[in-house]
Amino acid sequence: MNRIIINAWDYFQEKFKSQTWIIERIDSLYTIRNRVAHNSGFLSEDELKSVETYCREIVKQLDPSIF
């Protein structure tokens, strides 16, 4: 996903605060996703909150009228 955003930044720059901002969130979500996908244990309450927060932030950047 990060490569897509980097390679098509001309399109995405209108949607996100900065390239660093979205890449950091995607990296964090990817790490958590891998733990879930590979049954590496339960997620902590903080990790669950991070997923919710990051997803809301990303969606809000894409379409502010949703929230």
C-alpha cells in the first residue's frame, strides 16, 4: 500500500496531510494486521484503539462528511 501511495502521490497529496503521516499509519496498521493474520496472540487494548483511531483518521481524510 505504501508503494502505491508513494508512486501515485500526485493523486493522494490532495487527500492526506503528508506522505509521512499516511505511511506511518499504514505501517502501524500493517504490523497489527500481521499479528492477527498469523495468530500471534491477542491484541492489547491500546492496539485495538490504535486500529480504530487510525482507520477513522484515514477515512476522515478521504471523506470528511462520513464522521
